[in-house]
Amino acid sequence: MPSKTTPTDAEPAINIGEIDQVIHGRMRLGIMAFLSAVSPASFPDLLAKTGSSNGNLSTHLSKLEAAGYTSQKKGYQGKRPQTLVYLTAAGRKAWIQYLEAMKELLGK
């Protein structure tokens, strides 16, 4: 009888290494989830949704942008500076792959 830790022929092996670590961090996961529904999102909207500080949010957005998952457009709304954050096509693809990996992990 196979042990509980050994996958049987009916159960596919789950490769934890396939989970995208750029997305998997708590803050970046929240950012990606929000952007998957609301893109573009303003920096203040992301601050409100994540409960983050300016610096912490900026750091996580930089990591997502370096991975090619988000892009930022800086401009003005009237006389006030405005930063809009967009989910890129690569980001949407990575997000969908991340969700699929989570479903597989959960056996859904």
C-alpha cells in the first residue's frame, strides 16, 4: 500500500517549485489579486486595499515590475501627481498560472 506522502498513479505529483515566488509573497499576492480585477489601479487605491505603507508598497511594486508583471504610468490628475499601476499581459498569464498551481495543490 503506498504511503500518504507518495503520489499514486491517480494523483499527479505537485511540484511546489513551480509556484511563482514573485507572486506568492503576501503583499504581492494581494496586489496581483486586486490588479487582476482593477487595472489600472491608482497608487492610493493600492495603499488602501493592501493596508501597506508608501515605501513597502513601492518596494513590492518594483519587484513585480522587474518580473514584467506590472507597469507604472506616472502623470498628473489636475495639479496632483498620479501613479497608475497596470497588470501586463505577462502578469495576467503569470497570475493565471499561479492560480492553476494553487488549485492543483489544493486538489481542485
